[in-house]
Amino acid sequence: MKKFRKTFKSLLKRFHFESREKGAAEGYSGLALGLVSGTLIGGIVGVLFAPARGSITRNRSKRKLLRAKNSVEEGFEDAVDNVVENVEQVENNMEQKVGRATRMKNKMKRAGKAAKHELKK
């Protein structure tokens, strides 16, 4: 227990968790003591109550991460495909509108020439 306290004190000093005022908890702040002890207790409880061996848990985690990665990649590919389709659709619509505008301009040009010709008569 003395070795643990000594190690604990050196860790707190290393990470500057010493209390400025000596007193409660042997001069260390309650927050630092709580953080370090909570981390240690949580780690121990996690190891003791793990549902499976470490290798099995790592394999499960790896599979889940790969599935998540694939899902993100598929979602990204779908989004890119949707953007490409939308750009193509907008491009086609713009070509149609430019074609209509060009035809209308030509009609107006012809009508203007016809009106000019009629006025000259």
C-alpha cells in the first residue's frame, strides 16, 4: 500500500495535481484524487466484468468498426452519385433553356426585321 501511495503521489506531482494548500487528502486536491481513483477503479471493474476475453472483444470491435467504415464509404459514394446526377440534370435543363432562349432570340430578330421591312413600305 505504501508503494501505491508513493506511486500515486509521484503521478499527481508529475501532472501538477498537487494542491496549493496542504491539508485534506495529504495535500492533494480532491478532484485529482477522484479522477485518478475513478480511472483506476473503472479500469479494474471493466477488466473484471468484461463479457468476453480481450481477443474476442478486439475482434468484435474490429468487425463493428469495419462495418461502420463500409457504411460511411457507401453513404459517401451514394452522396457523390446523387451530386453527379443532380449536376447532369441541371446541365441538361440549362442546355434546354439556352436552346429555347436562342430560338426565341432568333424569332424576335426575324420579327424585328419583318417589322422594320413593313415600316419601310
